[in-house]
Amino acid sequence: MDIRTLLENNKYTLIAGSLDADVNSVEFDSRKIVKGSAFVAVKGFTVDGHDFVSRAADSGASLIVIEDGQDKLTEDELIKINEKTHATIVSVPDSRKASAYVPAAFFDHPEKKLDMIGVTGTKGKTTITFMLHKIMSCAGRKSGLIGTVCNMYGDRKVHAEHTTPEARDVYELLSDMADDGEDTCIMEVSSQGLKLDRVYGIKFNEGCFTNLYEDHIGGNEHPDMKDYFECKLKLFERTKSAVINRDIPVYEDVLVKAKAAGCDIVTYGLTEGCDVYAYNLKNTSKDGKTGTSFNLNSPWGEGEFFVAIPGKFNVYNALCAIAASGLEGISLDAMKAALADIKVPGRLQHVDNNLGITILVDYAHNAASLENVLDTLKECSNGRLITVFGCGGDRSHTRRFEMGEVSGNKSDYTVITSDNPRTEDPEVIISHIVTGIKKTDGEYETVTDRRSAIRRAIEMSNPGDVVLIAGKGHEDYQIFKDETIHFDDSEVAFEEAKAVAEAGR
């Protein structure tokens, strides 16, 4: 694509070079530049892309995009770079926005070829996007997914570096989805993704707001809760219909922002005042899966639903997915079928077994999230609750004491093991957890090898018991000082449960 076409409809100033030159790729990382690339120099939290303009030009970039007012290179220096390399150099008012609209143009605006659904909020984004992906599949639609666990389209699963990838990567993913024949993209939209314009230029059919808790404050993220909240609300600036949890404390503030942005409003929750609401919630087991049944009232009909992940918060997640799906014209039958069979990697993920026990894998890796999960499981379990967990190395020591105390108070039995010890001695980390659990009357033992710990928990369980394997969730690796190995809690639990069953206990 020639530069003139790449930049059309956007404000820019030509500093040096020709607008008729061709571009064959778009990058914001100078290390990925090849002959004919466009390089968009973006100022980040710790690295300024303008420091790498010369490197990009020397590597063969045909286009360099810089920001008005940057102070790394003078105009004379830029002209010399052009004279040396023949790279065309343009200046734009906001190079971060350019890092979105330049690849959007280069990939032929794939965002316009897909029905876009965005989900933001502190908790629930991953579960809701997987629910929506499953619903679309049951309805016969082809959807792609961009999120924390992975990016998916067709039969492909791509490792995710960020909840919301950099803009250039977002547009390439959307292009791949459109080329693959997907008609819908479901995206986790993080506060950082909104703050850093990673979804700039995308128009969402539905923008979902789940909830707001304190998170991502400090460092290179958000200076305070006000900034965090306001960044999430930016989703509505590019959304047709806002799907909002009416039961959250900040509901009125979210509603005001959505209305000001001109969005159509659909609310969900557990009260009759919501457009989509659930009532008569019951802890239920169905087809070997522990979950919650509820009655639904919605603009698209009524009915009894079962969501195959336990906990009231997962009913909220299901209601959000139902509301967005309803707006997309999906039938209640497709929604029912999807939610009754939903499995979200590392989010209270069921592990199939023939032992009459419930095995769940969850990402809970701090005291608050572990307590929340254990409270949920206590409500829907008639047997013992056996918890397997460890804590990561090179991380907060306080977390270890706190998680030990929570598990001791909430679990019937705890098997303390290794997580990702990184550069630390796993035994030292375990000793810190033991310090916390000793404050309680909870029974426990320590088994350093994680596979052996999972096996031990399964072996000691009886029919009706729940085994929770916490901390790593969807991660498929374990990090040690000198190596990283493949380790997936759900895979290991399945293998060990099968071995226990074959051994006849």
C-alpha cells in the first residue's frame, strides 16, 4: 500500500520523502522492521520509540511516523536520516492513535467486516468472552476471541501477551479472523487497552461493563481509581449498545457516561428492575458438572437456565453474555445449550473424572480471590473441600501468609505445594504459607512436587468432595530457577484422576 493511501483521512505533516512510496508491513517495534516497513514511533511508559527512528530507517523502513513536538530529533536530523536512507518521514498530532489507524488502513479495515463485542470491567471479562464465544458457536456463527487466556479464531489458538494486544496486533488478528470467515469478534477490552488507544477506530455493536474493584493502581498502569474507572468508561465512546450490570455501586455513573455517549442501554442483574434478570437461583449438579440453575426474564423471552460454573458471580457473567447475545439476535435455545456446557480455562474449570468427585482448576492467586472461590464452593458442596495451592516466587511474601490463613479457615484440608518458584527455593515459599495456615485450625500437609500434590488431594477425596487446584489456572507452564517446564493443572488433574480410578483407589 502506498503511504498516501495509508494516511488518507488523517492529519499529518510531510517532513521528508515521497508519499508515493510503498509500505509492506506496519510495526511499532524497531527490532521487527524489514525493508519496506512503516515504523510508528510511540512514547511509552519506559521506552520512547523516537529513540529508535534512526535504527528503523537503517533497517529499511520506507515510512517513519513521529509525533508533533517530539524532542528526540531535530528537523535537520530527520532530513539527514531521509537523505541517508530515503525513508519518508511524517509527523502526526498523536502517534499512539496513529499506531492504530495506520495498521487499520494497512489491513483494509477488518474491524468493519466483523460484528464487534467488547467486554470491560475488573472481574468476569474472560469468563464472559468465553461464554459469548460458546454461544456464537451453538448459534452457528463463527467468532474469534481476543483476551487474557489466548486469542482464538478457526482452529487456531495464539498465546496472549496482553489482555488487549497492542493496536497493530489487534488489527492483524481481526484481519486473520475476517480472512478465515469469522463474522464476529469478542474482545476483552482492558483499561490499559482503552487508555493506550489499542482499540482506537473500532466500533463495537455491544460494549459490556461488568463491575469495578480496586485493581491495576500504581506503577505504569493507573495513578488512582478515578483514572482506572474513567479509562474503562471510554469503551462507550465507540459502542452502539451498552450492556451494564445494574447491581454494582457505580451503576449510575456508568449509566450517565453511556447515555452521554449516545448508547442504547440494556441492564442485567438479579432484580426485576433490570432488562435481563435472573431469579430462583439454586446450586445444582447436572451431567456431572457443578453449577447454578436460575430462571431468566429478558426482552427475548423467559426460561430456565443452567450455567455449568458454580457461583452467583458466574450467574452475573451469564446474564451479561445473554444480554449481548440477545442484542446480536441469538436464540435463547443456543444460549441455554452453550451455558449448560461452558468451560473456561482456569476459571473454576471442571476436570472430568469417574471418581464421583468434583475437581476444579482456578486462577485464584491472592487471598481475596481464593477466599471468594472457597466461599462459593462451600455453598454448593455437600462433601469436604480440599484445596491444593502454592505461591509464586519473586513475589509478595505477605500474599503467602494471607493465602495460607484463608485456606486454613475456609478449606477442610489443604495440600500446600509449589507454584512458579522462579528463582526462590520452593521449600522456603511453602514455609511462608505454613506460617499463615498455622494461625488457623485447618488441617494441612505439604507436598512440594505439584503433580504429586494434585495426586495426593485426589487420592484422599471421597465421592461428593470438591478438590480445588488454585493459583495457576489457565497457565500451561511452571517456572523454576533454571528451567520452565510444561505444566497444565487441568491436564495433570485429568491424568492423575484417571490413574487413581484405574488403580481402584
